[in-house]
Amino acid sequence: DRTFHTNKQYRQHFDLDHVLPKSECGFVALSLYNLVPSCPICNQRLKKARVLGVMGIPNVALSPTSAAFDFDGNAEFTMIPNPGVKVGRLRPSLHPQDYILRLHPHSPDYEYFIRLFKLDERYQQHKRVALHWVEMKTKYSDAKIQMMEKALNHRSFSFVRIKSDIF
């Protein structure tokens, strides 16, 4: 496993970020609930000593260690084709430059979170993966999964199980 090599070229690295900054909240600075793994860029260049919350007011829902943290429920990804792009291409994942990936927050708190960590710009690198799942959704429509269920004709291969196995 490359994780434990002493050669710096192969070491995996992350910072432990203080959700509530040590400078402002010394009492909880070393609490395990106040520490989250973070990439060095997020921790040192983007968040720095800022409080995760609008206007400096801490918001527990923005701490990844909190049970209230729900990025999936509070932000939505959309894939937008660039003007003039023919959307009907068979393999859009081979042409990520033709699309823009956008994040749409459902609350001001998550809008702040997206801006703070520059997630719109950073997720552009993951367009190919998102486009792959668009292809999979097209390839395996609900009607096709229902056909698989009928063809397999066995209770352990239900529509729900087949769909969860694919996606």
C-alpha cells in the first residue's frame, strides 16, 4: 500500500481542519468533533480561520462531522451544454469540454459553503465522471431495468436491487 511509504512522492496527505477556529473557540479547539480531514488547499488557502456560517455565525449544519450536515440535500448539480453543442452525442464523457457543471445551493448557508471552498471551479475537473453517469442513466432507463427484472424472473433480482446494483 502506497499510503505508508516514507518516500514523500507516494504519501497520502490531508490536514486536520478546525471547524471552529482555535483562535476564536479555544475551548473546543482539540475536540474530535471540531476536527475534520481536509485537503491542504481547502484548509490553508480557502477556509483559513473562517467560521463555517454566514456572517461569522457558526452553523453546525456546515460542519462535515455534524449529523445535520446534508450537502446532498442542500445542493444540486446540473450539467449544461455549452452554446452550439449537439446534446445527442453518444458518449458525452469523451467530450467534457462541451459542458459546464454547475452547483445550485438550496440555502444561503450552502451557497456560502460552495463559494468558500470554490466548489464550482473545483468540480469542473470531475465533469467526465458526471457525464459517465448521464450515459448510464440513458443506457439503463427504468423501462430497461424492468425488462431485466422480468427476464431474470427471480425474487432476489427485483427492480430496486437491479437499479441499486447499477447505480
